[in-house]
Amino acid sequence: MRVVIFGATGMLGHMLTRVLALDPRYEVFATVRGTLDDYPQLSGYHRHIIENVAVTDEARIGRLLEEIAPRVVVNAAAMRPSGLTPATTIDFVRVNALWPHQLANLAGPMGIRLCHISSDGVFSGQRGAYREDDRPDPEDVYGAAKLVGEPVGRHVVNLRTSIIGPELNAGAGLLSWFLRQDAAIKGYSQWLYSGLTTLELANIIRDDVLPNSDLQGIYHVAGAPISKFELLRLLSKYYEHDIPIEEDASVTRDRTLDATRFLNATGYKSPGWPDMISALRQLGNL
């Protein structure tokens, strides 16, 4: 099966490129904004990389899809709001809110399925155990943009989730941030989370989403609920990064997702967090 991945330099995108490239069932093509010189960690996958592709270049992407003729495209491209300027705000809106709809409009007439990665950030976290039919109530600009960016169509499946994993460059994700710390940190014991490691989500896309053409609409894809405090303790254990982690109960959030619909559609049940973190650590870096 031919698959095109957009956002191959991101936290999920580079992991998904790695996972699919090693599976003989898939012929994977992954786009990067710059060149492989900018991302030497991807050099081992050079046969699968298409350089200098901006997701804002709709005409070029249309030609690319016509030439490759994939069965599925995966949109893992996203832009975080940290350090936004007037200029980058335009790109932020384009990438998160507009581009997914443009991609859906390109893919549909070509008979290409779209797997779009959304976020648990479409919910405020005031309640938790959110289902697909619960009304979204994002409380920040990222969540609002990701909500607006959820495309619709019979050829589209939206995966609402949250991820933790390594990044190609020094990123702002939880794992990268944690491994940079060399003094005591705080972990929120009342901030509940039900995400997945990037390795686990890549495996889900490989085994449960890409082969299943019946999936359409919105699905919550989640692991077992865990507090940020307990998650940091697991990272400390499996990554052997022994720094003091102080429990902090001052912040309360519950963005946990109810993944029953995805379970019923695919039979998928997530491993426990120790197993997911251990597998991620054993995989190592690119």
C-alpha cells in the first residue's frame, strides 16, 4: 500500500516514517520542508523522503499526489503556538486550521483516504472521559485551531489523541523537556492525561487504521489515564534520568479521552504505560 506522510520531521511524523518504512506491506513517501541536510537523523530513510515540500504549496502537493497515487495520506503536520509573531501566526492558522481541509479536498476526488491527526486539546479538560459526541470547548489557540482543522468527508478519518516521544531537534515536548532538566522539577498529580507514545500511535496507524478502509469520521485513540506526575516518574525510571520530581496538586485538568468507539471498530486496547515507555526507550533514537 502506498502511503504519503505530511509532517515527517515532527514528533509523530518521523516515528511513523520509521515504522512504515520497515514494514514490507507499505511503500512510504514522507515530505520534509527543507532538505535531508537539515535532518541528518532521517538520512537512513532517504529513499522515502521528498524534500522541499511546504504544506502551504497546494499546487505542488496536488501534483505530488497525482504522481505518487497513494491509497492513503497521513497528515501529521502541526505547528505549536510557542513564540508566535504576526508573521508566524499566519502560518500557524494555515497549517493547523486550513491545510487539513485543502488536503481533504485534494485527496477526495483522487480516491485517496486521509488520516488526519487531531488533538485532545479540542477539550478544556474541565470534565474528562470525553467521547466523540461531546461538545468541544478548547481553551487555547492551539486547541481551537486543531478543532477548526478537523476535515470532514467519507474518505476522512480524524484521530483525536495526544502523544509523547522523541523529537528530531531540541523540542518543547514533554520527553525532550524532561531530559534537558538537571534539577528538581514539579509534576502535576491532578493533571490527567490519556495519550500514547509516538511509537504506539505509529503502530496503531500501521496495523489498525491504514488497513481499515471502513473507518471514517472522528475517533478518540487513547491509552490508560495517568497523571503528569506519574508519567514523569516513569520517564525518570526507563530513561534513567534520576532527578527529584515533586508532586504538585495545584493544577487540575482532565483531558482523558474515552476510546470505546475505536475499540469497537478495531478491537485495539492499549498496553500499560510502563510497557509503552519501555518499548519507546528500547527503540532508541534515529
